[in-house]
Amino acid sequence: MAVALSTRELASSEGRELWAETLDMTFCEMDVDWPRLHSSFDADITARPVGEMALSLVRADPHTVVRTPDMIASDPVDALLLCLVTKGAATITQQRRTSTLDSGAFGFVDSQRPFIVSGVTEFEQVVLRVPRDLFASRVGVSIDNAVGLRIDAGSGVGRVASSMLVDLAVHDDDLGAGAVAAVASALLDVVSAAVDHRMPQRSLTDRVHADDLRTVQQSMLRHIGDPDHTIADVATELGMSVRYIHKLFSAAGTTPRTWLYGKRFERARSLLSDTDQSVHEIAERLGFRDVSHFSRSFRRTVGVSPRSFRNAGVIAPTCP
């Protein structure tokens, strides 16, 4: 759902309370701490869905958010938060790593682990909320190794990723659903490339595993329309064991089934937006045995039915 809030015209206590509630609703359950409790607190946030993700633009006075183990238990959101600071400075802390973000630099925190994000000064930031499975299938390293790290925006793929994020956050263009799906996919590909580039040189074993994972995924995509094509069939085709294939996906933070369903619904959104194929034809093309199963799964994942998605011709709401 779209979110917009400004505390600038509110009394200090009311503004702080609404700010904390809005952060919980937009990202995940967190505690908020203000260094100047009795002074005014000015902050603004806008948030909107981008495919299965949510993109926010935040401007705020210094404050800190903390996610604890108890909050993870009570609000088990399984998402990554990409924090990109365009003005001022903020720090992210997770997995015993602390990084300062400024000048377009960005980094991740994982909602499934305790973290701290602190605005050191008045700051502006872009926050991208990404379902774990959506990102883990693209990046060639373990998410645990990437959280809490700074990715510079001064040059290379980090600059490209930062520019894309800021441009998408600042310009609220009226994109159709098909265009949004394409942009979201391209954005994640560039961000994942920036993360891979930031990580230390991987061992030969890690590189082999990453190559094998891509090979398995390509095989699965070739047979995406065959509901009877199993992981055992993929293993036989590629000369791998089923257990090894499951280990490859587990290391990436997902499962073969979850990854494949994500790709099916990614294609479904594009087909619904950009073709005249019926819902039944799209379901069959993407390997669903019946249209009812496809429609139920699509609604559960995207938040609206396939027909509503097609008829609306706009961005679908992001599921919590």
C-alpha cells in the first residue's frame, strides 16, 4: 500500500508516535530512539510498491531504529532492507559489522536478524524492501556475508545501482504493470551485481557452486511450462544429485520450488500486462495444472487476482 506521512505540522509527541507506527507498518517492527527527546522532530516518508518490493523516500532528523530478537519473533517479516543515503549520514549495524552510509552509498540489513540503523545527522535516504527469496536467487554470495557492508556509489556498478534506486524513488512515474515488473527485475539484477562486486574474491569452490546454480536455474526455466518436470529430472539432465541441487539453493537462501514459483509469477505479470493471452493460457504456459490453482497462487503472491491485475493496468499492492 502507498504510504505518506509528514510530522512537520504535528506536536512533538504525536509526530514521534505516528513516525514509529509508520516505520513498523512500512518496514518491520522496530523500536525508535531519538537523541533529543524533548525537541521537535521533523520527518517525511513516502512509500509505494514496485512489483513485489516497496520503495520509500525518507527525510528525517537524527534518530535510531533497533530491531531485537523479540520483535523478530512477534513480527517474522522475511525481507531485506536496502538503505541508501543521499544526504547527511547514517550507520547500519548487523552481524558485528557497522558501516557508515553517505553520498549515495548503500547497504543491507536483514529483518530476520537483529539490526540497528542510525541517522547520525539530518539525513535523506532511499529504502528498498525486498523479499528475501526475490534477491537471494540473484546474488552469488550468502546474504549473511553481505549484510552490514557499505557499497560505494562513486564508480562502477555501485554507481549504476545507486543512480537507478534514487531515480526510481524520486520520480513517481506512472508506469504500467508490465513496465514496473521489467524495471524491478532489472533493478535487482544491477543491485545484486553491485553486491557481488563488493564481496571479497570468492574461492574456486564458491565460484563453481555459483556457476552450477545458474546452470540449474537455466534448466528449470527451459522447462517452466512442464508441471511434471521435477528436480530429479533436472539432476539427471545435468549429472548432479538432487541433494546437491537443494544445497545450492539453500546456500542462496531459497529453495528450488520457491525460486521457480517466483519466476513463474514474474513472467505471469508480464504476460498479463503485455499480451492478450487468456488467464487459462498463461496458467498452462507457466506449468500450472489448472487455472484455479494459478489464480489462487497469483493472488496470494501478488495481492490481487490475475484478472484484476490485468484490468487495473497499474502496480499491484505489495503483500505483507
